[in-house]
Amino acid sequence: MAVPIMRSYTTAGAALNIFAPSTDDITQLTIQQLNQSNEIQDWVNNGDPPGAATYQTNVLVNGIQSGVTNFSVASSAASAGRVVMGNIPISVGGQSGGKQLSFSSAQTVTGGGIAQYSFAIKYANLF
């Protein structure tokens, strides 16, 4: 039986338009190893970025950009117009030995100062 879980990630403020790895707030790791197929069901800001700051976050699979991108302006829990990110399947084949999943965020607009960005992801099942 699949048990949905939530994980929180934080990207330290680096520099404007420079992507930096996001760290899992529980494990303090930048990469998660998937040994079974999983699915991203939802994605939401874990506190909206301050001021006019906006973020773009890329999903990386085995270190390669997957083409899946999220924008903090579409992920605000305070917005009635929030875009639900999922369902995004991540398949792990029997012979592949698993997949590594990671996230990379960059601050694209700032209202003053570089800030860290935190977001939460709901996965379909345990890792």
C-alpha cells in the first residue's frame, strides 16, 4: 500500500539567477535515491519568498534536468490561483538500480537582498 509523504527542501540564497542545490530539511542531503517508482503529487511554497523575490526550481533525475520546472509565483499556498504541480511519475526499472532525484533553485527577481527559498513536496509513497 502506498503511503503519501511530505518532504521540505531549502535552497540557500546564492546569487541572482544562479541555480543552487536544494537540501532535504530532514536528511540534509541534496540527493534522494529512489529504489522504487514514485510520483510527485503536489508542490507548495513552505512560506512564500519575501518581498518581490521569485524562484524557479528544476527537477533533476540522475543529475540531468528532467524538463520539469516549478515557479514560486504559481506555488503560493495563500493564492486561490495556485497551480498544482503533479502528478509527475518517476519510474524505476528493475535493472536500473534506482534513480537519484534532486532539486535546484535560483532566485530570478528580488525585492532587495538574496533570500533562501523553502518548498514542500508531496510524494505518492515512501522512498
